[in-house]
Amino acid sequence: MMKKAIRAIGSAWGQRITLLVLICIVMAIAEPVFFKLDNYKSILLAIAVNGVMVCGMLFTVLVGGMDLSVGAMAGISASIAYRIAESSGFTTSGFLSGCALALALCLVAGAVSGLLVTRFALPAFVVTLAMKYIVYGSIYLVTQGFFVLPPAHGLSYQVGNQIVFSIPVGGGNKLNIPMPVIILIIVVAICAFVLVKTTYGRKLYAIGGNKNVANLVGIKSNANIVGAFMISGVLAGIAGIMLASMNGQAGQTTALNYEGNVLMAMVVGGVNLAGGEGGVAGAIFGALFVGIINNVMVLLSVEATIQTFVRGIVILAAMTLNMYARRGSTGAMKIKIAKADKAA
Amino acid sequence: MRRMKIIAMLLVLVMAVGFIASCDKPKETTNTSNNDNTASNNDNSAGAPADPTASSGSSGSTGTGALPGGKNIYEDPIKISVISISTAGIVNRMYQMALNDQAVRYPNVILDYKDAEYDPSKQVTLIEEAITQKYDCIILECMDPVGVNEAIDKAEAAGIPVISTNAAEPFTVHSLHVAGADYSSGWKGGEELVKLAGNEGTAVVLDCPASFKPGARMGTGFEDYITQNTNIRLIEQIPIENWDAAVAQTSMRDVLTKYGPGEITMVYCSSGDIANGAMNAIDAAGRADEGILIWGFMGYPMELEAIRDGRMAGTMFSDTYTQYAALFYIALNHIATGLTSITGGYTATPAIEQPMFPVTKDNVDDVMAFSGWYMTKSMNGK
Amino acid sequence: MASKTIRRMISIGLLLIMVIIFSISSDVFLNFGNIANLLKDSAYLGLIAIGMAFVIIGGGVDLSAGGMACLVGILCVRMSTMGLNGFLIVLAGVILGMLCGFINALFVTRVKLTEFVATLALGFVYSGLTLIFAFRDDRGTITSVAIPKWSSLRAFAGNVGGIFYITIVWIVVAVIAYIVLTRTTFGLHTYSIGSHAKSAQMSGVNNDRIKMLGYIICGACVGLAVVLQASLLGSSPLNIGSGYEFQAIAACVVGGVVLGGGKGDPISALVGALFFKTLMNGLYKFGLATSWEYILQGGIIVVATVFDAVFNRATSKRLLARAQ
Amino acid sequence: MEDRTDKTYEGAGGAENGNQNDTVNTEANDGVFLEAKGIYKQFSGVTVLEDADFSVNCGEVHALMGENGAGKSTLIKIITGVYTKDAGELYVEGKSVEIHNRQDARNLGIQVIYQELSLIPALTVTENIFLGAETAKHGWMDKKAMRERVQSLIEHYGFDLDPDAVVDTMGMAKRQMAEILKALAFKAKLIIMDEPTSSLSAAESEKLFETIDGLRNRGAGILYISHRLDEVYRLSDRLTVMRDGKIVGVLKKGEIDPHTVTTMMIGRDVAGDEDKGATKRYEDHWLEVKNLSYSHMLKDVNFTAYGGEILGIGGLVGSGRTELIRCIYGAAKRSGGTIMLDGKPVSRSIRRNIRNGFGYVPEDRHAEGLVPLLNVEKNITIASYDKLSSASLVNRRKEIAWADKAIKDYDIRPPMRTLAAGSLSGGNQQKTILGRWLSRDLRLLLLDEPTVGVDVGVKMDLYRLLREFADNGAIVVMVSSDLAELVYLSDRVLVMRDGRFFEEFTRGNITQESLLLAASGVHTEEGMSL
């Protein structure tokens, strides 16, 4: 039984559950308020924007690339959407047309990154780093440094703050779920569906696993990779619009350098940065875990100056645990196969 | 083939030497001469700097001799370099508007806005850039009070007046420091909040990112006042990463989770964005009715409107729009008279205390009336 | 002519063209003070880029360089306030950098984390440590403290004939690094593990050891760079290094050090850093909006990488065709 | 700087003094350099090498021939220290030695040149040769000395190489020569070459043979592994033939002739060799290729393959067989000629070809066959989403059934759908790939070396599957270097030589000897020369 337990902990989800259990034990002792219902809602709301971007970048990482320009894409998308919405007096149709144009631009920018990566076989790290500079620079051309302050009504406000529905939770208080969490859930559902259920998802895993094999089984690898970058761009755009609505301001600083958090979530989520391995569930767990760390640090009022250090150490520990556990579990798996081979 | 490598190496060296040989020796004092004559730094550079909390309006000893005289500010071409920590934020947008509105009347004045991208080394580079291009004045939003000292000395020595504003005050003597009033705004904010909430209760501080603490001292000012003068308990001090409103909203939500109704009396926010995030969190948690007093900084249009709507208790208002407009003329005055800390024989940096006064529900309407920033409301450039 | 030399000729050529354009269009560009400042600014980024070049040529990447610089910077300024001798502090800075590099290498070679993941996480840890070691005033809030006037570390901010010490150190380190990479067995092994790690292993190269030395040298360069920059600034602001890891990688890439390993050398990293800073220096003369700085920076990176990809493919195809 | 090079190799050190008459100095020029007695090796129960007695003299080219899996590579790996022998003795220059790793072999003067070259692309020839054993003092390389050493070697052995050329700008022939030079640079007394001419043109091979003759005259021992009978005939002083892990015999120069060699190589009767009746040929389903050409590899290839028939394509490595298959499949862009299936032209896009019934089992399983991270199920269904999905929505139920059926039909072990394909054994990986294609209703199956690295038991299963598949009407075109396989399976065999079909054999008179001879360019009476 013991061996089975070790192998269970070794598996990816085994580790994640152990990490969560550890945190729950610590919090049960130190600050039980962690278990209050609206603390969960608060964490979900906190990772809404990061979660949408994580889903986007997951597509590019799966095909063996990466997208450092998600932060800048979110910024320019928010700026354009709200600029156009503002010129039409924040009418719903004005806001929607603004969003449409902004997301279209993100599609194009994503496609440009994808083409550069595939046509010249460039490392995605460098291409998207360059795109980050270019897109961030162009935000100023759109906004001239001004900020759009969406009014506290209309669709442009609801996207970031509207309580969609609230679940009565006994004792009179209600757990109200805001729009960003709904958008996150919808985006996660769609991405999970695309990656697990559709042929496009299968193709991405094949391309990430072994691009030659993908080509030989009739997959147009390069076209699909460009598609992945476009999806990453659009989802970054959606995240930007949502963030600007939540903040009540859209401009140069919207989602500045947000790609750092997205990378952290990917890494903690156990997504293989070389491609071909990792799912939406893992990536979202990564985002959730980073959100939980920040939440715990505030609840335990960890001293301001050591917060960055604690976050760094916890992530490093999670990665090291992941590596040793993975090595343990693949070893066990090999023994099982050898036995099965012999028996048959 | 080997020859090629050697030639390539030689070329690199020749190129480097070529630069030096080909340029003419600059006429005014090169930077070689003044790097050792340590300008008389005010003594508090080592150890904790005591902030000029109350030193209002005390200008250093004005030089007696006649000033060398500068340019004719109406005809001569004038270039002013405005170096800010980052040109991306709302506040910086407001300064540029204020300065541009004044510069309209002086077509011969060129305002050159430079972004230091939160990088202290880049601020030094930009100051040296201004010296090389012989700008007439530098308006500096200084990020690290120590890092820019040498560069400022060079600028002043080159006859370029350096006016530091809105952020940390560089320790070296320079032409003028328009007190960013961050420390005093935090201090006075504490006073006002105590007036509103009485002398007991709890306080939460949503402060600037940890690495900005040396430069942005509003949170420290508030904490100093509360701990030294009141028995209000300081229950939370949270750094808000990147001054981001969304991060402020998340941290405030976590604080609300931790402390039940009535356990939080006041929240001091180090910037308008952070105050905005805190308000959104309180509204979203449905606890707006608890009367948690939120105190902001700098008097953004958003803050003024929130105070008017009662979502916010108040803010320390310094009409930065008029302040920067005035700054434009101060700069022209320095250029016209050739006054710098050296020609003026200063031994300490004159500081203009920014008139700060609290804005609360009762005086918010007339403040809106005369606040340049709110009046123009041209946040969006209309 | 070896393609390496052609590639360097081209980047130096482009640099010269840019210098000529700027010197024609603005009379101030070529004056001695501006060039001295330009070389001073390039030196800080250039030194970090040289360290980064060692890691990239060995087939890796070091995302912790920024955090590492902040940490070593603040520790060195602390030492200066304790009155240590300037040379000792510079030496201590280099050693601290090597220590961080060694930790990076441990996680990459022993724990077998991928380079990207290990250095990313360690970068956060180092920036966190910076805040912990930051100066505190009597009430405990973080303040900025200068390197005392009497400290001999200040002497490193001087210059000789207008050229700052940091620039001289940069060019000397670049030349030494070039010689080390092209003349020593360690250098040859670094190129071999960057170009084809498996057959390097088969030829008896100890891959892990070379990778470890690469990270240690990168740490040393970062440590040296930040100590000299801190002495120039007169203090080590808490974000003295943040963001410099990406800028260093960009400088290497523009100079011709190809991500993936085996190509380029420290001189190309020097040229890359000089290229960026010269462009910025030139742009400042035109008073362009900051956004143009970003757009042009991104533009160069794309142009340089596309050029490298096409250039390398063309030369090998052309030579292969000739050999057929 | 690391100072690894204190123990410079006696060879490289010896090279230091660069004496002019740079003969490979060995004690007795004609004595035995290497002798192996009674070598025995088994892998998890399977005997791979059984009491092998083998010797190579100085100044001799000793050829080693045998089919794939005859134990050749195991013997070489034992000599070079990659494997350790289970029993038996190894003598070098008369002294009994133990070789545990590459370093020991190198110290004894034994060097290997593997088929996939071990040169570092970004380094120059000189750097590659001295990598790992640089002449250096305390880490500082003496580049000039190394370069001179390489230059003297080049002139000495008459290679046409530039010591400063970077390897990735050199052609295959030049890289081969550089690899040999690397062996020579360390005073190799015995150089083992594994299929050196596989990627060389005729002219380049000729240059290699001259070099080998030169080496032999200077007293070096050459162990030459090849399938090419003509080369062995031209070069070797002695030839050892191996079969099923045993040494079958050693032939002296005069005794080497095609017929005796092939019978020694093939001696064993292939299980179930009963004479199958003539297979039914479906005239209405045929693949026609007319004057196909592709860069310098294929010149004017013409053939027709019919449904129900397994068409074998023989020939040596590098004769253009793989390129032919890839052109048909669409994986390579042909430069000329037409390909028709049932009279209709075949498209150049892989996707459309798969849609109308093509399948391709590539030669290199790991690089082009399998996605190791994906599980067995996905590796099977990866090519069939046209059948398993509607409106790009995968029908999960159908997919699982499809995979389970394939696992059962093709007996993939362990039969775990969710197992990562990377952890399967070689044979089962091949079955997975085959399952990927056979589970579709294919009209044309292209195979390239289908049973390489597959254990014998699984091989028989694969043959049965292919036979069944062809019998119900599909065209099967199989490239193989396994002569027994070609004889056993194919209804017709076309032997390819230097990008063109050389000889055709039809069922009944396909024998392994004739195939081997044809592959080496010798016409036999069974075949019809093309």
C-alpha cells in the first residue's frame, strides 16, 4: 500500500493536492479566515485576468513556443477598445465595436509573431520579446499617453465589475460571482474543450511532441502554430479589456509586465516549456496556486519586504518537488511496463 | 583566414579609439574636472535622512553677487528637458498637460519629455544627455535620491539649473526642490483622518511597491504620524506591486476577508490608483456602508469625484496642475537670470513647500472649481 | 572568410553607419562628452551581456541576471558603509556573483530543472533577498543609502582622459572573454556543448562541469558590472538590475550570439550592447517620443534574428552546394 | 581554467614531435593487433554473441559482414568498450586487456567511426579533431600546434580538407574524411568503420578506398563493416562472416566471391518458407511511377505496383530508396516525373494523400514515427481524425474503440491505451505506428525498413499483418535491407542502385544471393536487368 501511496503522490495531481493540503494545514492553524467562502471568491477574482492570459499562452507553449507579448497585447487591446468606446460615448454598440477592432488587432499581431517563428524558425522567446517592445511602444501612438476612464455604468463597467449572480449561502450573506470570474470560467471551459475534445487540440499536442511526425501525418504544423499565437493574442486582448474595466482606467500601464505572473503560473502548473505536455487544468492550477500564495501572504500579513522572497522560494520548492516526484513516478512506471511485457 | 580575425579585432579597437580622437575637446568644463570636488552634500546622506517635514519655504542662502544673466526667454530658442520616473502613468500625463498649456505662449521653448522606465541608471543617462545637448533647464522627477547626485552636480556645474519635483529630493545641492510633499501629505493625511475618526481604531496602509519606498514616502509619513501621535493601531502594511489598481483591489479584498465589519477604521492609499482599487474592493464586498475612511494622495480627478460621491473620506490635495504650470515659469526665471545652485552660491537646496490641504466632503466642490486638473478634465485630451 | 567574422563585420558596419548618420544629423553626437557617456552607459549593460553570452553560447539562458545584480549591488553598498577597501568590495562583488551563478548551475545540473525555469524562479529569489538586505531607517522602513564619500569604492567612478573606468573594464573583460572562449579548452568545450551536446559528451567533454563554469562566469560578470555601476551612481538603488536580463539577451541576439548555442562570442555581445545604446543615444537627440524607442528596439531584435536565420541558412546551403 | 588535459594522450602527445616519416609505429608490422577469443554476450536472456573468435592484424583491412542482427554491432561495441563482454578474452598486441569504456579503447589505439558522425557542427575540423584531448598547458590551447598537426596529417594522408573549415559548411564526404582524420590523429592502430560509404558518391568512395589502402600500407589495422560486397571484395585482406551471433567463417582475399559469401550469410532456412501460391493481383488498382527524378538522388525511376501485391525494393543504404518512397507520399518535393494511382495523378500534399488512402511507416521510428509524450491511443488515432471526428469534434467513444481495436488487432503490449508511447519496446512502437495506418482502409501502404530493431517474434507478426493486408487488395511498397524479409514477403522485388532501378525479380526466383549481388551491381540470371 505504501508503494502505491508514493506513486500517487508522485503523479502530477498527487503533488498538487499535497501542496494544497500543506497550505490548508498551515492556514487552519495560523489564519482560519482563509476558509471563509468569500476568500475563495476573492482569490478567483484575483486570478481572473492572469488565468485568461495563462490559457492564451498555454496554446503557444504547447506547440513548443512562448508568448512574452501577452502583457503588451492586453494593454493595447484595452487602450483601443476604450478609446473607440469613449468616442461613441460608451454606448454598448460603441464598446462592442471597440472590442471587436481591438481583438482583431491582437489576432493580427499574434499572427505576425507566429509567422516570424515559423517562417524563419526563430526562437519564440526572442520574437515575442521584440513584439512586446513594439506593441508597448505603439500603445502610446494610440493613446498619446492619455487614459480613458470608463464610466461606472454600461457594458464597459459590467465587464469588470457586474455581479452576475449570487448564491445565497445561509446566514444571510450571499456569495456573489462577478463577471471576471464568469469570463474566466467560460474561457477555461472553451480552452479545455478545444484542447481535449477537438482535432485542433490533438494537433497542437502532436506538433509540440514531435513536429516531424505531425507533418508526416498530414498536420499543417506551421499553420497551426500561427493559429496558436493568434489565440494567445486574442485571449490576452480579452484579459486586457477585462482588467481595464476592473481598474476603471485603460492606457499605457494596463497589464504592464503581466507576462511575469503568467510564466510563473505556467511553471508551477507543470506545463512542459518544451511543448507537447500540459493541460488547461494544470496551467490554471498554477495561476490559482500563485494567487493563493499572494492571498496567504496578505492574510498572514507577511512583512512587505520579504513577500517577493517568499514567492520565489515557494515556486522554486514546488519546481524541485515536481522534478524529483516526476523522476520517482516514471521509474515506477517503467517497472510496471517491464512486468506487463514479461507476463504477456 | 586567421588574418581576418585579427583585422576584425583591430577594427573594434580602432573604432573605439577613432571616436575619441575625432571629437573636439568640449569647451565648457569637462566632466573630468568636477568628479572629485564633492559638492557640499547636505550632511544627512549617510544614515537615515531626516525628512524636511516642516521645512517650508526655507530657501538656502541666496548668493549676493550679480547673476551672470541668461537668455532672453521671449526670443532665444530654449530647450527644457523633463525627466520623469515613467511617462506611462496618469500623473505624468497631467504634468505634461500643465507644462504644454503654458508653453503654448512661448513658441521658442521646446519641452522634451524623457521616460526613465523606472531605471535609475537611465535617469543618470538622461541628465547627462541634457548636459551634452546643452539644454537650458532640467525638471527632474527623481527616482533614487542618491543615484542622481553626481549627474546633478555635473548639470549644475554646466550652468543648467536642475529643479527636482514630485518625488524624492536628491541629497546634493541643486537649484530648487519643489517638495513632492509625499512625506508631509502622508503626515497631514494622518492628522485629517484622526480628526474624522477620532483617536482610536485601526489603520491599513496600501503602500507603494517595496522597492520604491526610498522615493515615495507618503506611506511612511502617515505611519510616522499615527504611531507617534495617536493610539490608532496600524494593523496592515501592504506593498502594491507596480502601483497597480487591480493588485490594490485584490489586497484590499484579502484585508476585508481578514477583518470583519467594523474592524477597519481607515485605509491610507499611496496613490489615486491604489485608492481606486481599495474603493472598488469595498464596493464589491458590499461593505461600503461601514464607513471605512479611505484617504488618497495627490487629488486625482477620480479621487475628487469619489469624495463628492462619499465613497472616499478625503485626500491631500495639491493642485499639481498649477504647481507644474508655476514650475514652467520658475524654470524660465532660472534660464533668464542664469541662476543655478552654483551661481547662486547655494549651500542648501531651496525647497518650495507644496501647499497641501485636505479635501473632504465639505470643501470638495470648490476645490473642483479651481483645480486646474479637474477643470480641464482633459484627462482624455479633449 | 569564416561566417563568424562576416557576421561581426556586418554588425560593426551597421554600427558605423548608424554613428555616421547620427553625427551628420546632430552636431552634438560626436562630441567627446557624449561619446564618453555613451560608452559608460553601454558598459553596464555590456558587461552583463558578456556574462550572458557565455551562458547562451553554452546552449542555455540566465533569467536571474537582473535579480542577481540587485542583490550583489545592495550587498556591496552595505560593505562600503562598513568601510571595506574599494578593491576588496569589487572582488567581493565578483565572488558574490559567482556564488549566485554557482547556485543557478546547481539547480540546472543537479536538480535537472530546465534552464529557463530554474533561472526564472531564482531571479525572483534574488530580488526578494535584495529587499531583505535593503537599508532600513531607524523605524525599519526601507531607505536609500549612499556609498559614503570617504569610501574608496567611490574611486571606481572616476575616469582617465574622460573614458570611465567601467568602460575600460568592459572592453578589457570583453577581450579577455574572447581570448578565453577562443583560446582555452573551456571555451572550446562551451562551444561544443552549445552546438551539439550529445556528441560533445561522447568526445569526453564534461557537459555539466562546463555549464556550471559558464553560469559562474556569468555571475562574475554581473557582479563586476553592478559594483562598478553602483560606484558610478554613488548607491545601489533597489531596482538597479531589474529588467537587465532581457536587455542583455536582446543585446547578445542583436550582436549575433544565437539563442540555442554554439554561435557568436563576447565581442559580438559587446557590439550588440553598443548598438542598442548608440541607437538610444542617437534617438535622444531627435527628442522622439519614448514609444519610438521601444518600437525601434523591438524592430532591431526582429531584423537581427531574421537576418541571422537567413544568413546562417544561406551560407551553409551555399557552401554545401559547392561541396556537393 | 579547467585543466583537464594534463594527461594528454600518448597518441596526441606522441604526435607533438610530428616526426616526418609519420608511420603508425607498431612493433610487428604483420603481427596480430587485436584478438578476441570465445566472446559471449546476452541481453535479458537472448544470446546475442556466442564464442566469437576474431582477430585483426596490423597493416590489414579486415572486413566484417552479416545481416542486421547477426551480432556485428554487438562485437564492435564490446571491442570499443560500449558494452562489457559476459565471457571471453580480449588481447591487444598480445597482452590480455579489459576495455570498460571509450577511453580505454582510445588509449589502446582503437578508434571508431560510427555511421551517424560525431562531429560538432559549429567547430572547425581542427577543433573537432582535438576536442576532449587538446594539446594545452594549464587550459591554454596551443592552437598553432594543433593546426600544424592537422595540416601535417592532411598532407601525410593526402586528404583534401581545410583545417579551419567549420564542419556544418562541409559536405558529407568531407565530414567523413574529417572523422577518419580524427581517428588517425590519435595514433589509432585499429580504425573501425561502420558503413562509411553509405552517404558517399562513387567518386568520394573511391577517394576513401585510396585512403584506406594508404593506411594499410602504413601498418594500421582497419575493421571495415559493410553490406557492399563489391567494396569488401576490392578492399579486404580477410573477411569474417557472421550469422545469428556466431562467426560462420573467415575467408582470405582469394576466397572471397559473391556466391560463397551470400550462402554463408544466409545459410539458415527462413521459418515457414513454404511456397505460397501466386497471389491474386488486382489489375484495377495500380500505382504507376514514370521517369521520377529528385535532386541528385533519383534519376528517371519507372515502375508499376498492383493491388494485392507486396512490391519489395532492395538495394543498399543511400541508393535512393527512402527518397523514392517520400516522393510518392508527398514528404519530398520531386523535381520531375509523374505518379498516378488508378490512373489519377497523386497529389503532392501529404494531407490529401492520407485522405485518399495513403500510409507511410518511416525509417527512423524516433525522429519521424512516434510522438513519445503522447499515449499509445493518440499515436494510433493521430492520422485518422477524418474518420473519428465530425465538424472537428472528436468522437471520444469512437476514438477509444478505434484504439482498442488496433491494440487488440496488432497485439501491442502492454495493452494499456493510456501508456506514453515513449516507454514501449521497439517492436511495440513499430506495431503502434503500423496500427496507425492499418486501422484505416488504406489503398497504398509505403514502408521503410519496417522491422529494424524489432525482435524476431514480433517480426513474424508484422509479416503476417502485411500479408493479410496486401491480400485484401491494397498496394504495399516496402523498402528493406533485410534480404530474408524481401524474399519471404515480396511478390516482386526491384533492386535500386545509385538512384535507378537496376534489376527486377519476380516471385519464385527471388533468392537472397541474387538480391545481394544485384545490390552490388552484379546481374544474375534470375533477374531481369532494367
